[in-house]
Amino acid sequence: MAINTNTAPYGSWKSPITANAVASGSSSVGMARVDQANPTRVYWIESRPQEGGRLVLLSKDVDDYSERTLRELTADSKWNVRTAVHEYGGGAYAVYGGLVVFSNWSDQGVYLVDTNKHDAVPMRIGEQNDKLRYASFVVHPSKKFVVCVREDHRESDIQAPAALVAIPIPSGSIINEKDEYPLAKDVVLFDKTDFVSSPAISPMNNELSFYAWNHPDMNWDATTLYCATVALGGDGIPSVLEHLRVVAGAPGEPRESIYQPRFDDDGILHFISDRSGFWNPYYLGADGEIQQSLESPLSADFAGPEWTFGESTLQPVPGLKFSVVISYTQNGVLKLGILNVATHAIEDLPAPGWSGVGSFQLGYSHSGEQVLVLIAGGPTEHMSLFTYYINGLSAKQHTGSKVVSDAYSGFLSEPQEVVFSTKLPPFGSSESKDANAYAFYYPPTNKDYQGPDNELPPLLVLSHGGPTSVASSVLQSKIQYWTSRGIAVADVNYGGSTGYGREYRERLYPHFGEVDVQDCCAAALYLADSGLVDRKRLSIMGGSAGGFTTLACLAFRPEVFAVGASLYGISDLEVLAKETHKFEAEYPVHLVGPYPEARAEYIRRSPLYSVDTLACPAIFLQGLEDKVVPPNQATLMVNALKEKGIRVAHIEFEGEQHGFRKSENIVRALEAQLYFFSQILGFETADQIDPVPIFNDPSAANQ
């Protein structure tokens, strides 16, 4: 036993990882971009919970590890570099030659700022209609126009047409009497599908590539990759796409999900496809035929699901013929490397403790060394911005806390990947087969405390959102908040999660509310049977689709968990099928079945209609401006539990959408969950927390 270690009940340990520390550390970085016309300069987005979750655009030299060349390009609080396309956004800006084009959250307008001028102010360009939303920008090398995705909400939200458009970039001299750029009509280049994404322009010519798809598919189900030539008018502005052709994923061909079209210096088109069953790299050969970039497909995913625009895990290396930077995870180990698609050889790049990487961009230091700029993190390191010197095989950090591991030394729980047995549908039938599923287990960790000899820790199971998403082992302060207090955590990658290939991803089709429930319960029971956690104090928490899984576990497997927390979760699948936004409007067709034909199945799987079997207390946390999961989803469930006499708490947050961005709300949500769990699981918190009103609570404190 360590000297000065206190013995205290699990859940009651005092931790320096407070809710305020989690909120202040919730500032994240994303979407790094190197200006390809000035490749010594990197740009990125930073979220700021203390400013209401505002997204700020920053820039600095790729080889400056201080703040000497740092510039905050959208310092004024009226700027929020965020788009509402698909509601989830992403891809909210682009840069070329110092010209930055971005989407601003308050009006969804497109703004232009010339960062070559230190006093430049962003000015709105394009059609300037607040019902139009834009994302996935790419600036043409001529700097005369930008190509992007447009979502048109002028007539309908649920049927908002998507199009690939060109927006003219005005010169600095074209200003009207209001000191504004005049209105300019978008040039519609492509509008033949329900969705379109990821335009890429060849540096060799005006060749354009992008991918598109239609309902009822999501982009991880089936997409089509296109190429075309951008025809320019005499003013250098596009007029139309010529020679439009399908490269891969044509209707009638085997279904494949295609992502990240990229042109290299020689105009060769590279992309990622899961035609092998896993997202692997491919390229378009000189003969027009698709070629395998690897010698043979790997049973590993080189990309993840594109819920947002702007993902980048594949990037051609300028000056290095036939070469692309890639990453993938195999046997639980992250691999980073440079792939020569002609020889199929991979030059490994050491990944220093990283378990998650993205936002790949290539640039150069001022001394001429080629660098890979990326966002990366690991079990003891938040996702941060790095410059990776390819030749020197070393990485230097730009952003993020370099002392997070030191500050919390002895308090960080490192994840252990566990593989556990589960069942496949049809459940309860002799036809149900055994299978494996996956989770990251985080044991309670606090250098100052240990639990009593006769006690096992409570377990918190996390069911991730999506549901087509993945639990990562990158450091998450919200997980450490629990483990440093003596509560074990299992972050479950249930059937339907990504990172394990298409077959695993499609286990959930059409079994949402069944496979995920089975796997979350199996993970909890496996850890309890292994003697790691207290079987009587199993809890579960999830957000969005993970909130649905949480509620479904409580409703349909009431013997497993003692308490649950739903964050902006779904309780009535039928309401979701009728009220959600366009991007996910037909997602339930795959997850459950066609609506209304399969209405009976929607009702059967909805926790709201099975409250009679629900015997566990639950807390609900909901943003009132959520367009993805309407707030009434929580209200309906809370009212039903109140009527049944089950302990329930309900906290609503003004001004929050799908997820909590404001620091004060992050704090309140986290502390409220801990307080509620402590009341149900029977431990006293070491934190001073404002009590949460609990309906149907028999204790005097809540009467």
C-alpha cells in the first residue's frame, strides 16, 4: 500500500479533476489546414466553452512552437466559424494564398477575409440569404471563386436541397456604398443527388472530384465518386461542369462507401473505399481503372464515418511521387505511415503514444523541411495540433496542455481494451450465434485513495452516440472525472460501431435497440463476472443515439443496471422518424425498418412505450435548441417515469443544441449526473454540488 493513501468508499474519492477543470479543458482543436500557396502557414479551429462554445479561427507558422506568429483571425465575438449543414457541420472554412472563406454561425453567411492584411475585416460574399447554408469549402488556385456544398432551406428544412456551387470571390475594390460586397448569385454545378460532399480540385487543371449519395443511405452505406471538368467563363468564374462521369460506386454496382477524394501533384485521384469490407486507400489509374493502393486489402479501417465535413486521414505528399500519408489501427495499435501506391510499400512513421489522429495536411518549415501537420492524441494526451517532421521522424506540439499528464499524475486511468463474448440476433433463439464485441475498460485510479477491501467499485457503462460511431481511447477528461473518484468506466464499441469493418458496422442493421443493448449489457456483466466491478452498482450513460441505448437497456434489460443518464437521448423512435432533420431523415430505415410500414417495430423498441418494465431511476439532460433530437423526447419520458413513481431528474439548458458547449452547462451536467448517481448508488461525493431536484424521491431532502 502506498504511503499516505486513504481508504474510502468508491465514488467518494477527492479528485483534482473537477467539473470546472473538465469544462475549462473542453476547449478542443480541429480542422487543421495548411495554406498550399504558402505552405509554411497552418490554420485551425479552436472551441471555447468559456465563450459560449464559440469556434475561433487561428493561424501561425508551422515551425513556430511559441505564440510569436500566432494570429486570432476571428477575435470579435460576433464571429463563430461554424456551419449548420447537416446540423453537425464541419468543413466551415478554407484558405488559399492568405484568402480565408468561412461560414459564420449566427447567419450561416459566407465571409471572406484577406489575412495578408493585418487589419482586414471579414465581409460577406455570395447570395447573402440566411436560409442558405454552406460547408466543405475549397478555394480555386486562381482565387476567383470557391467551390462548396450548399444546403437550401428557403422552402423546406426536412427536404432542403443540396448542391455543389461556386461562389465568386470579389476583388477588394468592388465595394458598394454600404462598404459591402454586392450580392453575387451562386453558380450551381451539381444538384442531382440528395447529398454531396468533399469537392477537390486538381492542381494540374480544372478537374473536380466529389462524392454524393441519396436517401435512404447514409454516407457510410453507399456513395458515388464523381469527376468532372469545371468550365470557366471569360471572367474566370465557373459556368457549368463538363464531362461529368462516375468514377466508382455507380448505381447497380456493389455498394461501397467512398470518402476523401484527393488529387496529388500529378493529377492522380486518390480516395478511400470500403469495397473490400474495410475502408482502404485506392487511386484512379492512367487507364481510367481503379487501382488498389495496397498490395492486398487490410482488415483495418483507414477512415471513420463522416458525420461532419472536412475529415482528412489520407493526404498526398507534395514532391513525393505516388505517395500518400495514411493511418489505420491494427490489433489495437495505431499505425501512421507514407504509402507508395506504385510499389505498395509503407514507410512507418512512429506515432508517439497516439491512439487517434486526423486533419492531415502537408507543409514546409522555413528551413525547407517537409512536415505533416496533424491533430493527434493518446490515452494521456488530449487531441492537440502537431507538426511532424517526416525526415526526422519527430513531432512537435503546437496546441493543447503539455502538462496534462504531470498535473494529474497518479490520477489518470489508462484504458485497457477488452474483448468480450456476446450474442447475435435473433436473440433468444437457437439461431443466435456467439460473437465478440469490444470496449475500453478504465479502472478507478487515484494515487491518494484506495477502496475498502470488502468493496468493489461501481461501473459506469458509456454507450456512444451515432450510433454509427466509435469509442476512442484518446484522453477524455469526462471519463477521468469518474475514474479519479473511484468509479470504473467501460466505453463500449457495440455492434454497429466503426473501426471494425462493414460487417461489424452493419450488425446494427436493422437491430438498433437490440444489438447495442445486448452488447452494453454483456460488457457490464463480463466486467462484473470478472470480479472487477460491483454487480449491484452497474450504471449506464449515453448521449443522442447512445441515450436511446441507455434508455433501452433500462427498459428492456431492467435486471442489469441500477441507474442511467440520458443526454439529449431518444426515447420514442417513432417521433424521431417523423421529426428529425434531413441528414438523418431516413437513417431509421436501416436501423429499424421503413416507416410507417414497420411502425409496430418502432413502437416495440421505444423505451417510452415500455415504461412498465423500467424499474431503474434515470436523469435526463437536454438542450432546448436541439434540432437533431427534439427536447420533447426527454419530456415524454420524464413524465412517464414521474407517473410511474420512479425516481427521475430532468435538467434543460437554454441556448444549447445537440451537445453542451457552454462551460457553465458542461459543469452543471457533469455534477448533476454525479449527484444523482450518488443518491441512487449510495455513496457520498467529496465535491460540494448543488442538489438536483429528484421527482419521486422518498428522502426528506427532496420533498
